[in-house]
Amino acid sequence: MAQRNDTFRLEYLIIDGGSTDGSLEIIQRYAENLAWWVSEPDRGQAQAINKGFQRAQGEIIAWLNSDDLYLPGAISSAVQALQSTPASGMVFGNALTIDARGVPLNRLVFGDWGLAELTRFRIICQPAVFMRKAVLDQAGYLDTKYHYMLDHQLWLKIASLAPIKHVEGFWAAARHHAGAKNVAQAAEFSRETMRLLDWVQAHPELSDYVSRNSRQVIGGATRLSARYYLDGGMPFKALLAYTKAFWYYPAYTLQHWHRILYALLCVLGGKSLAGWYNRLRAQADVSDIYGLENWYGLCLKKP
């Protein structure tokens, strides 16, 4: 995105991994509106997205995976936030999760987080993030050795170079369903979280903070690992990870008390009770989400 007087122009780039599901025909139909596109095999998500980063000409960069979408006003709000805080390398808003049909599932509300929170593995929803191109270039793009926690590692690299800023407001909707990567491969997210912990502990720009806050860093990573195990249908492994997280960082771990209770109910064999409890919480979350329609004029699908 490049600024032009009081407005900005958008540059659209599409990186397709050689799809055979009709995506290529759709891309070709809109090719005249695109700054650049490619459809070819790649070596994974990070390498594919990096192609776009390398081609992008704008001052502000963001990316959407094929399942996700922006909410009304997201781009203009992000541009305004970065223009009003020239020192910021990255801004991020809140997000919704939606199912395969577009039905809202949950609200993801973040805080005024910086490098300290990211190092303790506070997770930001990727499509709600917008980056300054100069800082992204300095950070070195996505690391192709990561396939699941690649975005969080990038946020850490950016936050070690420049301040990051949270903006109140819902900017994006992320898809969550059985075929989604963060559901179907949740166990891999868990394992890569612990691998990223090793990277954090060894990174020279983070070593000072990590050495002074090692219990919080290890506890935060382990709590996140437990959450992914639970999302992947492995409640026993989740409970083990939650126990370890509690040992390192009890106050933070207990914020997941409802997830820990759900995992315990599953392990004890109370699947029907666990399912009822989960549905009850989901209904409460969804009823709260529909209030967003008054804020943004969203046409959210109802169950």
C-alpha cells in the first residue's frame, strides 16, 4: 500500500501453489486488477508468502491466507495507525473466528502487547496484522524452516527491531473448521511451538529478557502447546502440558481454567458432559459476537 495525498492505493498480489481446483481460472479472470500473480508449486507457506513480500512495492504490507478475510474498515484503520505512529513497525487489531460457512465462533481480543508479551507466547491473529515494509525487509521475511508458527516468529523479529501497536477494533475474520490447518494439524503447531521456544531462548536480541523471565517464557510456550493439543483432540497430552505450564507460570496458566476443565472432563470419560460444557461456552461467545453488527454493519451468518 502506497500513500497518495490523503488516500492510498492498494496493490494486490496473489501467490497460488499451482492449484487445480479452479483457482487459476479465477485469478486469470481478475488478472488486470492485480499488480502481480503466480501459480506454481512452492516449498511451503513461508516460501510462497515470501515471494509476495519480495515483489510488493508499497510502504505497508499484509497478507491473507485463502480462508480468511478483512472486516470493513480494516485497511484504512491500519494505514491510519501506522501513519500516526511513525516509529511503529507493525500494528494489529482484534479478530473473529468463523466456521466454514462464515458463522462466527469466537472473538479474539488482544491487548497493548509488545516484545515482552510475544516472547511469553501471547498469540496475535495473523490476518489482523499490518507491517511497515522497511521493517519487514530488515526482519528478513518468514523463516522457511517453520510451517506452523512462522507468523509468530516474524512478529518476534519485527518487535525486536521496532515498537508494535495494538488498535482497538475488529480487523479480520479467521476461518476455523475441521479442514483448517490450525485444527487438522494442531499437534504439529504444538510441537513447533516448543521448537520456537528453543529459538527464542537462543536469539541474541531476546536473550536478556529471556534470562530475566525464563519461567514466564517457558510457561507461556507450554500453555500454548497445551492449547494446541486440546484443539487437536488430545486432552491427555494437553493436561500434561498444562501441568508443566502451571509449574512455570501458574497465574497465566489458570487463565485457561475452562480449557483445563474441558480437558479433564474428556480424560475422565465425560465426553457428553464435556461437549455440553463446550457448547454452552460457544453459545455465550456467539451471542456476544452478534453485537458487533451494530458497530460495523456486518452481515454475519447466524447458526
